[in-house]
Amino acid sequence: MLNLHTRKGIEGSNPSLSAILFWENGAPLAQLDRASDYESEGQRFKSSRARHSLRPMEDADERFMREALILADQAAALAEVPVGAVAVHEGTIVGCGSNRRETDRDPFAHAEMRALAEAARELGRWRLSGVSLFVTLEPCAMCVGAMILARIDRVVYGTPSPKAGALGGLTDLNALPHNHRLEVSAGVLETECAERLTRFFQGLRAPEV
């Protein structure tokens, strides 16, 4: 179990997974509904490098992203789309979340929303200035909107989401004239993040034995 509130340094890594990124009509309907939020049929997760100029990756970014990957694996164990997120303040994880939409039957139970809510409880304030959010998949419009309204400083994501991403994948809410602008870093551990998703979707189309 992660100690989310007191650890100053984050350690640990997950093994890389290998899979392909397609699913077919034979998958269960509920699973296909989940999948449609993240990927269009026959389309691979594309490199984010064309959309964001990537700064040299810092070791801290990768360590925190690996913690988000652990949470993504927890989501996968529940048959949820494997997305994980951690909220970090002054080098400490103050919030975490894994995708639990199906488990909790809650349309708001995205990994990012859960991490932000826990960070607000931990810090005792809604204005999350000084917080960075690390998430394995490019956030959707709902989650980017919440980040802007919460005034977080920075969002770091792993792999882009061409169909639902709201930081350049489908649209870019951060480019609109809000009174707050997020700092965005993309492509941190992109391969590892994408492989969780591709393995999940490969499993949807795997024939039953």
C-alpha cells in the first residue's frame, strides 16, 4: 500500500507490458463503451511529441509517473481502463487515484478527479496552487477543466489520447483564454503508459477459452 501523505521520495517501478492497440466488435458492450472514451477503432495512440515540446525529463517526473502506473495497474485488476494519477505538493504525494468509473458506477471517478479530491482534503483547501498532477493518459475535458478551476500548477501525462484528450489530443482547453494556464509536460514514460492500455484493449478482443 502506498503511503500517500508523508513520503518525500518515491521509489519503485513496474515491468513493461507489451501488446497491440486494437479491439474488435466481439468485446463486451460495456467494455467497448469504456474503450470508446480512450481510443477509436483501428487508431493507435500517437506520439505526443508533435504537440508539445518536451523538456529534458527529470528523474522526479519519472518516479512519480511510476507511482501513477502502479495505480493504473490497480485499475486494470478491477477490469477498469488502466489509468492512474498522483497529485504532488512540495515533493510529497498528497492525492492518488485510479480509474473506478465502472466499479463505483460514478461518471466522475476518473483517476485525475479522485487524485485532485484527495489532494484538496489533505491540504485543506480547494485552491491547489503548488500541486502537480501526474497521470498516465492525457486527461479528458472534464479533468482538464477541474485542474484549471483548482489552479494546479502543472500536469504531466504519459501517453496521448487522440479521441478524448483535452491537452491537444482531441482539443486543447489549456489554449483558451482562461484566467489560469497549466504548465504541461507530455510523454513521460510514454511507452510504459501506452502498453498498459494496449494490453487492456488486447484482452477485450481475446477469444474466450
